[in-house]
Amino acid sequence: MERLIFHIDVNSAYLSWEASYRLQHGAVLDLRDIPSVVGGDEASRHGIVLTKSIPAKKYGIRTGETLYEARAKCPELVVVPPRYWIYMQCSQAMNEILLEYTPKIQRFSVDESFLDFSGMKNLYADYMVLAETIKERIKTELGFTVNIGISENKLLAKVASDLKKPDRIHTLFPEEIEKKMWPLPVEDLFMVGRATSTKLHNMNIYTIGELAKFDPELLRYKMKSHGDLIWRYANGIEGSDVRKSNHIEMKGIGNSTTTAFDLEDRETACRLLLSLCETVGMRLRDSENCCRVISISIRDNSLASCGMQKKIDVATDSTRKIYETACSLFDRLWKGRPIRHMGVQVTDLCSGDFFQFSMLDSFDYEKDKKLNRAIDEIRLAHGAKAVMRSSLLHSGLSPMSGGVGEEDYPLMCSIL
Amino acid sequence: MKVMNQPIEVISYTDDKGDIRPIRLRLQLGDEPLKVIKIDRIILKHVEKLAGNRMLLFRCQSFDGGVERLFEIKYEFNTCKWFLYKM
């Protein structure tokens, strides 16, 4: 059956949403018309550009650079802080409108959705009219603009919505690939990031067309399965379903955070690890899994990153066990440079129904399990700050670190 | 009309269908004394969903001492607050 997929992408999402909310509350100035960015809090050193307006783009401001760099490029730049609850509200309202047109929607991230209109030709005779209706409704009712990409599969629809912004509709059907997609730089292809693009440049591949015509055998030899994947993407070959839920089988859980101040001694660093382990541990128990591999990552004040992982003998979901392993990893990894960012990840998950005790381990698992359960229940009922480790009291660290501070906030994903 | 977005006090009437109708509002602009405005006519009622935030917009008319006045007030569902939006 012929498929018809829409990809809807909000233009400068965070900024448009903030602008729309402000206009509703009587702001005279539209943030989208002036050089402005949504940026993190500089005092706690989360000061990077999250989203930029189109006038800000003209100054060469890029997403991900520091606010300091951005201000150097444009001194009159307006910086607004992120408000995630507005974003959730906007995303939800947009989804409600989309649901009026099709039940098959995959919310790919907070500002992107895939819509499946396959086999609805009798309902919507002209897809361009349909796309125009959806786009205009979002613009007039919710006050922000979107790009819509239309094609036969999710990948092409996604590339299409990225073609020219803002407030536009593009098609990218297989017969249009050569004309519309192949001249684009290879970085514009989904799954080609910084690391991959360098490798491709070394092979003299600069456009998507060059990648599509490249020998797939050679690509597979050089880049393993990823080479295969991006070659297929460059040729527009992709067949995944519009999944109703974005939930995929989880491979691991991790949280990381940038600290408000540099951590210079082991004690404070371990406290941050504990605070991260609290978040990771609670999420792990919530997913009813145990983990067998624990890893940590550290970024120092020169922005150099390193990481290390360890496989443990007994699968666990205990905050304390994760923390102990994280600390031992930290001691082996840390070379004494001031730390600005740390993360804890757990992988190799297995079901948490039962676990194998080790004879060499004197740890009281039952007691620890009861304690964890009690803490989780208190926190779920009364919030993360209801109960905290006394070592984190007055430490300047949050009792649970990591995350954007909003529940169920959908973030970007590398799997279509 | 000028955009004000000033929080105001409102007396409103809600019927058994959940339909809200503002009757009277009280506001203080700058150093001026408190002022009560009676809403004589509602010209337009509209549910606004900008940024996913639901607000009721009323365009109202009042005849204050023979002077006809036009203004817009808004009710925010989330916070239960009234605003004088434009005057």
C-alpha cells in the first residue's frame, strides 16, 4: 500500500512558544521579530543557546554556543530563560489539534510529530490542502508556525520539513530525491552528526548525493552498520512504522548535570554522584529493572570529557550499590582537574523480579530494598525534596540531580 | 485600544452550563483612585488557545456617564485570574 507520512516540526520551538505566550499576556514585542534566544541560566552555568530567532541567526548565532559568545556577536541580544511547562502545554495543544485529523501520531519529540495518512485518500483527497489546513489552524489558534514535510516514509518527511523555514510545506517523494535532497550538505541527513560528517569528509563525501552514490560495501567496511544505515537514508530507503508511542525498549538509564560551581575535591564530587545516583536509581526501580553495568562520565573545566564503566557481579537496582560502584569508578578515572559536568548511566538491564545473591557479598539486600521503596514512595507523593541525604544538606547540590525538571518531558531520539 | 494586561477584580455570573459572564470590574490605574466599571454589553466572546494556554476573551462595552467605552478583558482558566487586556 502506498504510504503518506507528514512530519510536523515547530519553527524555533522554544522561542516561538515563549513569544506566543508573552503576546497572549500583553507583550508588545514579538520575540521572533528581534534577535533573541532562549538560553539557560548563566549563574548556574547552564548558559548556552537553546533556540534562536531568525533575526538572531542572521548574526551567526548558533544553537549550543555559549550566551557569552552569542552576546559578542550581537550586543543587543534578548535572552529569555526556558520555561518547560509552557513547552509541554504547547506540545499538548498541538497534539490535540493533530488528533482531529488522524489517530496515527508519533510524538517524536516535544516539537516534532509524525502523522500517518496512509489509505485515507477518500477522506483527504488532496494532501496539500490538508497540510495547509493543519498549518493554518496551528498558526491562528495556537499562535506559532510549523513546517510540514510530506513523503512516503518518515525519513524523507523529516528531511522535507527541514528544507526551508519557517511556515512552509514541502514534499519529498522518492522521485524528487535527486533534485531536492541530493544537493544538500551531508550534515543535513538524519543520523549524520559531527563525528560521522568528519569521517565522510575524509572520504571526500560532502553532499547527500555523493553519499547515496558511494559504494555501500566500502561504507560498511569503514563505518560498520552505521555506514549501511546512512547509505540507505541517503537513498531515501526507510520503512519504519509511525509508532503510536515513542516508547522503545530501553537500553539504559542515565542522568547528567552541569554544576553551578567547579568541583575541586573528591568529597563534593562524590556528593554530586550520589545526587545523580538518587535520580538514576529511582528511575531504574520505577522501570522495574536491575542493571549490570554502571558507567560514569566527567567533563572538566577545559571541557575535556572522559568516561569509564564497570560490570558488576550482582544485578542491582539499589541506589547505594550504584553509588558505591560510581565512586570506585570515579577514583580510578579522575585526575584531579576541576569538574564542571558529571553523569551516571546504568545499562545492561534485566528484569528486577528476582536476583542472584553472591556468596561473597555481605550486603543486606532485603533491608536496602525496603529503604529504597520507602524513599521512592515518599518522593512520589511529596516531591524530590521531601526527603534527602543529610550529606547533601547545605551542599549547594540538589537532592536529585539531572533531567530538565519536568516529568515525562519527551526529548530527542536517534531512532525514527 | 492600548494593550494593558493589568490584573483586575471582577464580579461575574456563571450559569448552570458553565457559561461565564463578567458583570462588573474594579481596577486601579497608577495613582488614580479605585474605579468600578459596569459592563453594559458583551460584544464578543472567544476562547483563545495561544501557546496552548486557554483564556476567555471578552470584548465589552460600558456607558460611563454617557461616554461609551470599549475594552477587552480576559479570564485565564489555569490561574482563575482576570486581566484588563486592552482599553
